[in-house]
Amino acid sequence: MKRFAALFAELDATTSTNAKVEALQRYFGQAPAADAAWAVYFLSGGKPRQVVPTSRLAILACEVAGIAPWLFDECYQAVGDLAETIAHVLPRDSEPTDVGLAVWVEERLLPLRGLSEPEVAERMKAYWRELDAQGRFLLTKLVGGGFRVGVSKLLVQRALAAHAGVDAKRVAQRMMGYTDGKVMPSVARFQALIAAHDEGAPAPGDEGQPYPFFLAHQLDAPPEVFASRLGPVADWQVEWKYDGIRGQVVKRAGRVWLWSRGEELVTERFPEIEALAAQLPDGTVLDGEIMVWKDDPVEPPGTFIGRPAPFSLLQQRIGRKTLTKKVLAEAPVTFMAYDLLENAGQDIRDRPQRERRERLEALLGGTGFKVSPLESGASWLEYAKRRERSRELGVEGFMLKRVDAAYGTGRTKAEGLWWKWKIDPMTIDCVLIYAQAGHGRRASVYTDYTFAVWNRAPASPEEADAVVEAMSAAGPPRGAKAPSGGSAAASAASVGARPAREPPQPGALQLVAFAKAYSGLTDEEFRQVDAIIRKSTLEKFGPVRSVKPSLVFELGFEGINRSPRHKSGIAVRFPRMLRIRFDKPLHEANTLQDLETLLKL
């Protein structure tokens, strides 16, 4: 743990890419393979499973430090991060040991799950005594399931490749699925990442490995400048952008693997795709989209037209452990292929887009796979006009791919190869009602917001003002527990999506929470809103503050659907803040009826 804590501190102290790669490379050269296996897991985005509730950790810290809960809460409000607060308040009486990261995780942390509270308390107190402040911070993050570090998976791959003398592309390919929480990191898995092997077809242990996904950049420019920025339309392959789960179909050694972009093996969840892929020749890897496809009847009777179904229908399949005939019939899944990465056992990612497309069409003809249709147009303005039909067709806009482009890795700095030209987001004007501090460099600033809309349009500005005043004078929101002793420890477990404060009269005007967002504003805007939040706080629920409604935000999102799990009955996809509407009074914020209208688009 000591060596991993030192690495964390080194990574956190610099913004230099080269310095981070060098620090990682030194660590991999010194750490035992078992520790390196877990380090790769955590640094690449693997999420530690919470083994002790954060509320319990805060209570234990108060006991060890001999301080009152209110004092811990004041420290927490000043620091903004629970693990850092705990590391600061614990006594400086540590007796550091040299126990490695793998032992800490496998023999100490994971076994905490299921133990009695007294046993967990005794073990955590003993563990804290074995660590210095940096180690305690890391331990608390790992135990509480909140570990994050400012390093990308790409940098970890570069460092591993340099350490082992293996091609970085092969390391990246082998790391696909490494952070899957269903399989624990091990010495064998780590050694497989860095094993030497001749370039070419995958090694015997790599049969099911997909390739790193190539990601597109967002194209935010008016179509009038496309000709000067992108060149002629003939240089580009234009396809519709579908709203599904990005995936890769791998067929090797007589077997089929289906991977999601999130590096999760999902073959068993989509038996239709597995059956289709079984007929493909060995040595085939397809890139495409997992999606529900509906064949809707049209005139004349007996004819059908296929179209993608809303993403919410696909979500029903994702969460199902048992796939009944009814589920398969109501949400039939297909794979929309749009690229060929491996053909006849050969990695063809370096071949031009045009050639890969030709091979894709030749390979999949008559197989039952859908191939993303190409669009043709005489000008960018013609494409812009056609793009306006996106929502009608159930798509998100266009994908633009240079016909001479190779298939890259991740979202590279080489802009200009793949672009996503998405339709403008749906927007709604909503009211800020809850706020929570961010993470990392924003840990001391309130950046994570909950927004609400009116249940109906206010009859007048005065009616809206009366609701705000009633909320300010009322006690805790109905159904919400007030913090016990003002302690972040006692309240953390109950913090979450709370109902907005409601006037007691049935049918009265009220604000209804419907979305959370934490991105879209600049640092200066976040600081500006943070100051307002601190001045207008009504109550504190550990890290969460209920705020007197005073700010209207324009919120953008990619999709909307019904959700019985939400108080509003509606859920939105990928919400982000577009701007603060200082120009808009509260009574002009949107309503639930406006969200209902968007559902029909």
C-alpha cells in the first residue's frame, strides 16, 4: 500500500503526461506482480466495491479522533471530501507497515463485507493505525468505493507497453475487459497483459479479446463552414448515428464473444446476436451498435418498415437476468455493423475506411446482420437538411468518417478522422433545488446539482414566489430524514434523490425534481453558483444542501422516456447544463407538461 500511495501522490501532483507515464513505468518496474495487477485495475477505472458504508466510516473516525459529530461535519464542509476529512482528523499515531496492495485488497478489505459492525470497527481502527495520512486517505477511498485518480487508461497502457517492451496496441487490446468486476485481478492476468508475442493474429490466450474502440469527436460548427473545414463531401462516408450500445462481435476458434464499449462481456444477454455471429468465419471482428429493432406495419397491409426502437426498450433487456420468450419478442435485438476490424484472422484496422467498408459489405451479405446504410448527398447543406429528420427516424444525427482514415484507438488527438454530427439536444429550463460538492479539484465547490420543474404553470409570479417562501419556512422535505446531530456520518446514508419541498394543499403549485447534472459550466460559473448556493442554503444533509430556489438553468439532454422509478415519472439521458438563465424569472421555468410534449417528439 505504501508504494501505491506514493504513486498516487506522484500522479496527483503533476499534470504532465510524460511525468505520469514515467511514474507509472517506475511503479510497474518495482512492484510485485500481484500488486501491479490491482494497480492496473484501479488506475484503469476499475471500481472498488463498497465494503463499508461511508456513514459508518465517518462515525468510526469520530470515535478514533475523540471529536464530536458536529465538529467532524464542520471539517467535512470545509474540506469537501470524506476520505480526506477522515485522513486529517485521525490521530498522527500511525505505525506504518509494508503490506502490499494485493494483500490489503484480497485479505483485508474484501473480507470486511458481511462481518458484524463491531468486527468491522475493530479491523478498520487497526488498519488506519498501519498507515500514514496518504495511506489512510487511499484506504478510505477503496473501502468506501470512491477511488478516483487523474490518469487515463491510455496512459496506463503506454506505461505497461514501455515497461514490457510490448506494442501499445496489443496491450490496449488485452486490457479490454480487465476492469470487469466479475473477475479479480491476479498475477496471471497481469502477466498476460505484458507477455511478449509476435505481432499478427491473437495469441492462444487472446482469442476472445476485442480491439480498443475508436471514438469520434463532436462536431460543433454550422454546416456553412463544413466545406472549408472538412473539405468536399466526396472525402467522407456519411452514416446515421444510432442510439444503442456500442459493441464488438468477435468470432474466433469456433466461438463468439460480444463486448460492450464499457468492456463488459455481454454475449449471454443477447442470444440473437450470438446466433447470427456463429455463422461468421473464424478471425472476424465487427464494430457496431447493439439495438432493439422494430418492424412496424405500414400501408399496404402486410408490409413492414424497420426502425430503431427507443433506447429505453433496450434498457429493459440490459437489466434482465432471465430472457423469457415475452422479453425476446417485445424487445428484439439486432447488431448494426458499421466497421470490420479483423478479416480472415488479419488485423485490418490500418486499412482505409473505404476498403474496410467494402470488405464489410462483402462479408455480411446474406448473413442476417444489418449493415449501417450509407447516405449520399451533393453538398453539406443537403446533408444538413436531411439531418433535420433524425428524431423522426429514431436516430441521433450523422456520423462522418474520412474514407481514407484508419481505425484508431480511443478518442485520439487526431481530429478530423471521425466526427459525430449530432442533432441539437432537447432543452428545458429548470430550477436548482439541491447541490452537492464535486470530486477531485472541485471537491470544495458545489458542482453536482438537482433540478426541478413546475408541476403546472404558475398562475402569476406571485404564486411562484409564495411557493418559494413556503419552502424556505418549512421543515425538512416530507419523507426526508433530518441529519442526526448535524453529522455527515449519520446523514450520508440517507442522502440521495429526495422529493422537493411541497406545499401541503393537494394539487397546489410545486416544484418536482426530475434530473441531476454536473457538467457544462466553466470553472468561473461553478464558483459563481457555489457562492449563491452557500448564501441560500435551507438545510444540510451531510454533503447535500437544499437550496432556496432562485436560479434557472437551461438543461440539455439527448433523450427522454417515462420512468416509474422517478418522482416526476420521467427520466432524461445524458443531462448537462447549457447555461445559467439569469435572465429568466422562476415562474417562467418549464413544467411537467413541457416534458410530456418532448416525450412525443
